[in-house]
Amino acid sequence: EWGHTRTFNTIDWVREKSKDRDRHREIANKSRQSTVALLHSVSDAFSGWLLMLLVGLMSGALAGGIDIAAHWLTDMKEGLCLVGFWFNHEHCCWTSNETTFQERDRCPQWQSWAEIMTGTSEVLWLRGGALAYFVNYLMFLVWALLFALLAVTLVRAFAPYACGSGIPEIKTILSGFIIRGYLGKWTLIIKTITLVLAVSSGLSLGKEGPLVHVACCCANILCHLFTKYRKNEAKRREVLSAAAAVGVSVAFGAPIGGVLFSLEEVSYYFPLKTLWRSFFAALVAAFTLRSINPFGNSRLVLFYVEFHAPWHLVELGPFILLGIFGGLWGALFIRANIAWCRIRKSTRLGHYPVTEVLVVTALTGMLAYPNSYTRMGGAELISELFNDCSLLDSSQLCGYKQSNSTSGAGVGNGLADRPAGVGLYAALWQLALALVFKMMITVITFGMKVPSGLFIPSMAVGAIAGRLLGVGMEQLAYYNHDSAIFRGWCSPGADCITPGLYAMVGAAACLGGVTRMTVSLVVIMFELTGGLEYIVPLMAATMTSKWVADAFGREGIYEAHIRLNGYPFLEPKEEFQHSSLTADVMRPRRSDPPLAVLTQEGMTVEEVEALVESTHYSGFPVVVSQDSHRLVGFVLRRDLLISIDNARKRQEGVVGASQVVFTEHSPAPADDAPPPLRLRGIVDLSPFTVTDHTPMDITVDIFRKLGLRQCLVTHNGKLLGIITKKDILKHMANDCQQRPRLHPLQL
Amino acid sequence: EWGHTRTFNTIDWVREKSKDRDRHREIANKSRQSTVALLHSVSDAFSGWLLMLLVGLMSGALAGGIDIAAHWLTDMKEGLCLVGFWFNHEHCCWTSNETTFQERDRCPQWQSWAEIMTGTSEVLWLRGGALAYFVNYLMFLVWALLFALLAVTLVRAFAPYACGSGIPEIKTILSGFIIRGYLGKWTLIIKTITLVLAVSSGLSLGKEGPLVHVACCCANILCHLFTKYRKNEAKRREVLSAAAAVGVSVAFGAPIGGVLFSLEEVSYYFPLKTLWRSFFAALVAAFTLRSINPFGNSRLVLFYVEFHAPWHLVELGPFILLGIFGGLWGALFIRANIAWCRIRKSTRLGHYPVTEVLVVTALTGMLAYPNSYTRMGGAELISELFNDCSLLDSSQLCGYKQSNSTSGAGVGNGLADRPAGVGLYAALWQLALALVFKMMITVITFGMKVPSGLFIPSMAVGAIAGRLLGVGMEQLAYYNHDSAIFRGWCSPGADCITPGLYAMVGAAACLGGVTRMTVSLVVIMFELTGGLEYIVPLMAATMTSKWVADAFGREGIYEAHIRLNGYPFLEPKEEFQHSSLTADVMRPRRSDPPLAVLTQEGMTVEEVEALVESTHYSGFPVVVSQDSHRLVGFVLRRDLLISIDNARKRQEGVVGASQVVFTEHSPAPADDAPPPLRLRGIVDLSPFTVTDHTPMDITVDIFRKLGLRQCLVTHNGKLLGIITKKDILKHMANDCQQRPRLHPLQL
């Protein structure tokens, strides 16, 4: 059903940029003539910045709204605020004066569903006990299913493009393709609403990826306000690149990381001007979000972490282990998810998206509710796992024995390593189960017909694994501080191991394994902690993770989905390995009929029309004559048809037998012949050419760097064939299957 | 004298990269055949990372050494440590137990020159008083002159390339030119030594720019260890880009800022792979530097700042003022410095570089010594200006009146705004004088024949201006906290204005005005403070500064010096504005003799040799025949000469009358003719071509993006001319003088 609605068009970067330069030149020339024109030139120059400001403001505001709404709906699954149903749990208890700091999330105003029902139906035995648990469980599932149903129905009914994370499609769009409606206002509205619903339904998905899509929709819509951007696809893509940065900036509160994400992961053409503007927009968005203050703590970042202990060189061992885990998980996840998506595409499963979403939601809800670590939202879980245990912490993860006698080291550091207590052991078991559950459920969740991001689930998997390893290391260090490994840096009573740091490193490793982000990931994490101190562990883990994952397959999850969906995307990072010549890839092949060409003179209108009708090509080369085949230029099908059509209507004497002339000076026509149709104006006299002997790697390079749509192939000055982006993609896909595997360290 | 030693060569990026891909392919193919080859492939893949590690280690170590040596020599100008002459002032007093925290820089072990002389000559009246001051003054000058003399002599004698900051040349090299010896071992050794001397001599220069040069030298030298990088100019430039990042990373302790600096300011070709590796190298270097710990405080960053008060929206006004000041200063500095350098080049001044350095050093020393803010080193001054006054601070800049009665607001905040005392007023006068002095002396210092960086002097100017404005604002706020501007956010007894922040913003603005860095500058500053809080002020100031400076001229100081020295640099940022066609720029011009071409058959060895001898072109197009002029390929002069030479020596029967044949299948030679010389192997059969109708902006784009050296121009498949990078540069230089001025906001 999807294939039909899709309309792909490639843009020609060189022409678009050339158009923009012409526009500039015109404005600059005019601006010297009058004051009005000068003002126009200034406002034109300023419009880029204004647009960035608007994108930042709008995206920041939307992100804030999404955060608040998702919080509220997520809490609604568990209960209701009696003071006003529009308060979420935390907000509800703020208004209560009775709560202490310790029990901040327990207040009489907030009642679970079981409590509310007890209140109304007076069935006293419901209060507390197994039945109350059951009622809450049931209500949790009911709400989750309701949210999920609403989300998938809205997506299907109004905006099919609103599903998924949107990053693969945005990468494709930025590389120069047009997917109509993908960044339209309906997509924006529906994605915003369904994103809230999907997150609230408790599915194993995040809102970070879709926020990039939301920001790009905002940018695309706002582009319509400015002629400069509305009319030029290349200029608009500069804005979209910046919007991708804005998306990550509001998702994590990391503007610099966002810009680098856009640069490293999604963008295709990223001039310096865009770098600077992206940064501006990302900052505006981050500050808009902060002034909305959705997390209620005036922190800019999603996970604020503050660690107290430095790390030691020996710990690089476990950090690299986490990197290996992250890489393996990333590779495994991509394989499993793609396999599952293929099943969905090829079997009847794909015909029942609503049922699928409901079943997965029910499954997630049922399995997640009993375990407190899976019941809470992904972001909340990660926050808790990153947390460094202080003495006052009441979290189960901080259930250490209060020891100041066992080791005999005295009081010492208040944050010193302590032996694990019963609470912590219980938490570890729960976490282990949560890890297995998250790993499974994320594979089948990503790719369903609801908005779904991958950042949070991937990070959650890594954070759980990291925390488990961290606590393990901590206990090892506590009980073996005299062994060779720990001696010298981990004396009793010292705080040597920070499990929260392990969780952070694990999260980075897993996210790196799945997306293959590197620098931007480290920078995002750096912005979360705000210190250079932890960059080395993070980098060691993400690097290892990338190498390990690359050994199993070069593609990140986004590239894999691009290929799965068959988007025409020319990967800018991948090196072309096969040694073929352009002559092997161009069309026509040896067995094909010869290339359809126009001659610069001598063809009649009828002949030209017949040629155009008989083919579906979007353009035709013009040659000197059928004999010499020397290349003159290239003419677009659309221009040709329109020109002939216009001429037939308006120009007197143009009939089917009229000569079509592409030369500058045509020979005088015979006396009895109809007047010729002069079409030199529509010929592109500077088509890009390569020779048939050009190695394909150079041709691919030219296509990538210049953003070409097609290129003509010549031999000794004679036209031989044509090569298009699609030919290259097809060739690379074949090549991909045969080519020798290079060592992953190369990348 | 310089022009002669310079040997420029352009590299052809496309060919170099193609060569590297071939190499890769070969290794990959071999690696499937044997284990040894597989190991070789792995080691080859790993060599890039190993090289980065080595570059990071070496640069970090060198930077640490330079820091330590410069500290020691700078202190030596003032006195000597009696415990051991190899201790610097601070280090000397560490060993003393008598010092308190307050008087940490006064200890009996450290003696000024006057004290030492008193000690030895027993002339008691020398101790203290005017004569002691005079003796210290004199010794200060003598040492400064000695250091400067040594520096300039070493540079002139051993490595003329060691002078200046090196960044303009590195930009040129990275854009694809070869300057032999510029990154050699002699340059490295001499630059390292003379940098220490130049910094210690007290001249108004910094070591940050030259550190980039030093790091690039390290990288270039280390490249020789790896065949992959030794033999491929394009690959080596990837390493050099990373090294530029390393340089800034060690200069400021800002690895992320360093990478962005390399990306924004110096690099030409920066693939993602390089981004990741640069980041790695920058981190390694930063941590190497930290473990050497040259600042003695285990801080990574050069200026560590910690502010206590947030900024208020109203303060954006003064921040933007600082931006305007920075922009004006930047524009003025560039004009003045370039004018001075022109004078140096064109008049007899240029013939006496040693005298010039000595005179400037003497002038600097004489004027700087009496004012404590100019006497201290640039970095130290900036550090002091950035500092937020705490209550215990004994610095003169914190000479506030201890007021808790005037305002009646009680004790309140210990850091509250206070009225300025006598000490502060004195300091302000000194700062104002220092500002004027720094502005003047930097103009004539930058460009002398010693290693000299611009970062620190520019930042110092901005920091002084910022601090002055900051203190002014503080006093304004203190005395007018009821006025409309300050009411609502600056109540009495509150700490509302932080003069240190103004200094930081001013420093960023001035550096931005001079270098036109934007994002990287903000990120470097962000890494110094480690908080997102102050990004908005910094961004507002640097943006304003860039716009203001751009209004007076687009070029940053580095581009201006590139143009001054006539380096062939194709600016990647600048938009080409003129609307000309390739036909207008290519050679031969209409009045010129026709292009020298070879025909694919029919020319004799003698004819070819005569053609090559009669011209100085580095390559010749090969055409089908003199009549048709259809393009076959391109052959390099060097290849042609070598091949003919070899053939004459080794191949039997090749004489002057032999036919030179570039075709695949040549017609059988006449019976009596000597055997033909087949040279198809040396012909590049895929030369880049554009048509004569291609607009120049597209041609320039192709040159930039593909990194071409030359491109052939055709018309209807026939060769018409050739266009080289030099032609484009010449054309752009002409164009630059005529083209309409665009609004600076465009960039």
C-alpha cells in the first residue's frame, strides 16, 4: 500500500545552488540602485537567521509540550490526581504540604486506580492486598492499550509518514531526494500527538528520534514563509540539517552534541554557514525548552549526572568489555530487527498493523508491570541507573549495608564502597530480568506503525548492563581490595567504583553499537556530565563498540532501514571498493538499444515528440549529428514538452513538420519549409561529463561531492551513454554483495 | 630572499584518493590468500590509529615541555631561585616551608636580580628603593633582548619557516599545496626552541598558534613511519587536519574545540573518519599534557574559570557592545597589521629583521615593565582578568571597599557587588594604559621573524576591555540599583554583575574579530567554563563581532596573510559572485597562440620533444587529430619525458623519427619507418572536463569540491582550452576588486 503513494524525485544540487547564486547576484545588483532594494537585500540576508530563530522556538516549545503531556499520560496509567486530573503525579504532590522529602511521591491527593475505586464503590477489601494490585495492573494495561490504539489509528488515518523514528527518511531527504508530504503539517500534528500517546503507552520506545522528525517538520513548514527557502530545495536542506541538530538538542539538552549529530549522522551537505546557524538554532531551542522547564528542575539536560569519584586506568578493562557488549548488542539488534521487519513486509503480519501494535503493547504491559524497572519509563530508568548513590538515597539500587565496622577503616568517605545489602541483590535480579525483557521487546517494537525512537531503549539496555557490571566491580573491589588489581588505588573505605558511571558508559556503548554514532555521542554524554574527566571511558567504550559492531556489518540501524525500504540513498561514508569502469555501469549496456538522443538540427517536431513519447527518460542529450555524436548539451523532458506545447499554441506556423533547432545560428530553411522552432534556450550547455575510462570510484565521488542527478559518458568527445544516481545505487548494491570485507578498523 | 626557496606544487586530490583506494583493494584482495597478508591488512588498518596516538603523545609532550620552559625563562627575567637555578618562581617557593598561602610568591629562596647583586657585592643601598627597581628593570630588558636575539638568530640561521604563527601556511598546505620543508624536522626543532624564547622575551605574542604548527610538524614527521601516509599526499593531509586539532587541544586544553577549530578554520578536506581520529588524537594530547601538568594545578585547561552568579538578559546589551568593540578591533588590527607587513616587505625595513625584533623587544620591555599588567605574561594577565573576585582575593583588581553598611542590606552575599576602592581605581588606570599599549604593540609584533601567535594578544585586548566595562557596569549597578535598568534583578547586596564574565566575553569577541572563528571559539570557551550557562553571552558577542568585522572586510587575519604572501589558496568559504563563463577564464585567451596539444598518432618523438621543450606546462592534452580536436586524454609532462627517455635508452629502434602512438591499436607502420613508441599507458584517459558554457561559479565549485589541479574545457566535444587552479585564483582576485559588496549577515 505504501509503494504507491511515494513519489521520489532527485534534486540537482549544482543547479539549485547555481540558481541561488543568481538570485543573490540579482539582489546585490539591485541593492545599489535604491534604498528599498537595499532594505530588501538586508532582510533577505537576515531571513536565514530569523528562520533559525523560529525553528528553535517552535521546536523547543513543541518538545516541552510533548514532555509535559507524556509525563501526565504516563502517570495517568497508574492513578489520578484528585485536586485536578490535569496534574501529573509529581506536580500533584507538590501542592500537598504534608509530604516530606523522603516520601515526596506519596501524598493523599494522588490516588492509584484501586484507591479511587475503593473510594467510590466502598468495597473496603479492595484497599491494599492482591486485588488492589490486580486492579491497578488491569487499569495500567487498559490505559496502555487505549493509548496505543489511539496512536496507531491516528497514524493510519491521517499521516502514514508519522510512524517510526523518521531519521532514515530524513537522511534520505537530506541527501537530495524529495518525499512529498513527509515533512508536511499533517505529519507534524499527528506525529506530535501520537508520539505522546506511544511514549505513554509504555512501549519500549523513546521520543528522541521522532523529535528530530518533528523539528524537521517545523523547519520545513516555516520555510514556506521565506521565498528564498521555499523555492530552493538545496537551501531548504541546509535548514533541515540545522533542524536535525535542533531535534537532538531538545531531546537531550545538548546543543553541541546536536550539531555534531547532524554533521556526523544525518547530513549530506553541511557547509560552514549551516554549522553556525545550526548551533544558533540548537541553542535557541534548548533555552526555549529550559524556560518551559518540563522536568521541573530547571536543568537543561535530560539526564543530569554528577559523579564524585574519578576513574582509574584499571577500569578501562570493564569499560572496554561494555564496549564489546554494546557492539555485539548493536549488531545483533540490527540483524534481528531487520529480519523481523522483513517478516512483517513479506508475510501477512504486515496487513494487521493495529493488531500488531495492540498485541505488542499488551505483551509489554503485562511483562513490564510486575518489575518496577520495566514499569517506569525508559528515561526515568536511565536516570535512576546513572545516579550515583548518596548516603540519603532511598532507591533500591542504593540498598547497601551501612558498614563502618566490617572493614575497620573507620568512617572515612561517606560515599565509600560498601557491601551490597538484600535490597540491592533483589534490585540486581530485577535488573537482569529487565535487561532480557528490554532486549527482546525492543526488537519487535522498532518498526511498528507508531512513532518510535531507538535512543532511549538502546541506552536503557546498555545502562542496565553497565550498572550490573558496575555493582559487580564494586563488590569485587570491596571484598578483594588487597588483590593485585585493586591494590594501590582502592583502599578500604574509599569510593573507588562508581556504578553510575558504568551505566553511562554502557548506555553510550549500546547506543553507539546500534547507531554507529561516535563523536556526537561522546559529546552528548560530555554535555550531560559537563566534565572532560569521563571522556576517555566513554570514548574507549564507543570506539570498541563501533569496531565490534562494524565487524559484523557496516550498516547502522538507520542505513539498514534505508536499504530495507529501498530508499535511493548514496551513502557518503562508504568507500566504493570494486574496481570497475564507468563504461561497465552506464546505460545503454552493450545489448541494449542505442541511447535516445536529439540532434542539434535536422529533427522535426514530430520526430522529437515521437522520441519523447517512446521513452520515459527525464532528459535527453543533444548531439551535433547522428553521425558524429559529439555532445552539445542536455535538455530536460519537461522543458522540451512545455516548449513544444507553447510553440504549437502561440507561435505561428509551427507544425509537426517544423524543424527543431538547438543551434545558435541555424541555416536558412528552404523556402517551402515551415519556420523552424528554436529551442537553444532550454538546452543545458554545460552538462557534466566523464569519460568511459573513468574508474567508478571517481565517478561515485563526483556524484557524491557535487550531488549530481545524472552525468553523461563520452569517449574521445563522442557521447557514449548516460549514468544516473540510480545506476550507481544499483551497481553498488550488487557490488556490496561481492566485495571483499575490509577490516573494521578502517572506518 | 624568500621567494627563491619556495617550491609550490599542487596535489590532485582525486588521483591521490584513487591511488589509496587501489592500494586498499590490493591489500584486501591479498588478505584472503594468506595469514601474513591478513595480518598485514590488520596492521595497515590500525596504522592510522597508531599514528594518531603517536601524534597526540608527541604533541602533548612537546607542549608540556614548552610550557615548563617558557615559565622558567619568563621568571628568569625577574630573578633566580637560589636552591637551584632550574626552578621557576612558583616551583622555587613550593620547596620553602616558610611561606603562607597569602604570600605564596614571596620566599627567601627566590631573589630578584637586585637582591642577588646586593648579596654578592654587599652594596647594601641597592636593596630596596629606586636603584633596585632600576637594576631589576635593566636585567629584565637584558634578558628579554637576549632571548629575542637568540630566537631571531636561530630562526634565520636554521629554519626560516619557523617564524610567524604558521596557520596561514598550514591552511594553504591543507588545501592541497606542497611547501617543501615547511613541516620538516628542522622547522620543528627550531620552532619549539624559538617559541619558548619568543614567549619568554615578553613580546606581545602567544604560543597557541605556533603550537598548531608544532603539532603539524610532529604529524608530518611521524607520517614517514607509515608507508600509507608517506606516499599519499591526500592521506597525509587527513593526518595534518587532525594535528591542527591537536595543536589547539594542547594550547587551550579544549579537545572538542580543537576539532571544531580544525573543521571550521584550517581544514579543506575533512571526512568523517578524520573527525573521529582528530578527536582521539586531541584527547590523547590533552591527557598527555595533563599528566605532565605544566600549570601545576592538574587542570586541563589554560584558563579555568568558575563564576558564581548567573547573567541577566539586560546584560546582553553590554555583551553586544563588547562584540562591536571586538569586531572593530579585529577589522582595524587586520588592516593595520597588513599595512605594516606591506611596509616591511616593500621598504628597507625588511632587510633588517634582527634589528627589528630587537627594537620591538626593547620597546615592549621598556614600556611593559612599569605596568604590572603588561609586565606579566599574556596568559597570566588573561587568567587574572577572567577571575571572579572572592572575598579573600588579594589581587589589586579585587580592591573593593568592604562594605556592609553603606547599602544597609546587611551581610547578604559574600560576593555581592561592592563599591570600588582606591586599589581598584588604580588598577583600572593601569588596565586602560595596558589596553592602548597592547593594541599598538601587537600590530607591529605579529609578522616579525620569530614564532608568534595571535590568540593570546587578541584575547588580552578583549579581556582588558571587557573587564573595564564589567567593573563599570558593576559600579553603575551598585550606585543605581533603583534605576529602571537594574530594578528587579539587581537588588542591593546581591552579586549581579561578574566583571570576569565580561572579560571572557570580550576576549572571545576580540579573538573572533581577528580570526573570524565562531562555533569553535564558543566551544573552546564552553570547555573552559564547562557550563552551558554562558554560551548565550559568548555567542551574542562573537556573532556581533563577526558581523561587524565582516562589514569592513571579509578576510580574517589568516586569509589576509595568505593573500599578502600570495599563497595559491582557493578559499572554500567564499562565494563566487561574478557571473562569467568558463570560456572567459580558460587559456588560451582569444589573443593567445593556440593550446599546445599532442595528437594520438602521427607525431614523431622529435616533434613531441620539441613541443615539450617549447613550453613550461606540466601536462598536455591528447586529441584525436589536429583537425578534429576531439579530446582523448591528458598526459603529464614528467611522465612523457621519462617515458621517452627510457624508451630511447632501452627500447630498440626508437629514434627521433619514431612515431609516438597514444592509441590502443595503431595502424601498421610503413615498412621503412622505425618502430612506433607506444605510450597509451601514461595517458590519463579520464581527464576532468567542463564545457565552455559552464558558469564560472559551477567550475569553481567543482575545483573546490573535487580538489582538482586542472580541468579541460570543451565545446561540442572538441577541446577548446584548459583551466587551472591558478587561472581561477587570478580571476577571483580580479573579481574580488570589482564585485558588489554583499551584506555581512549572509555569511
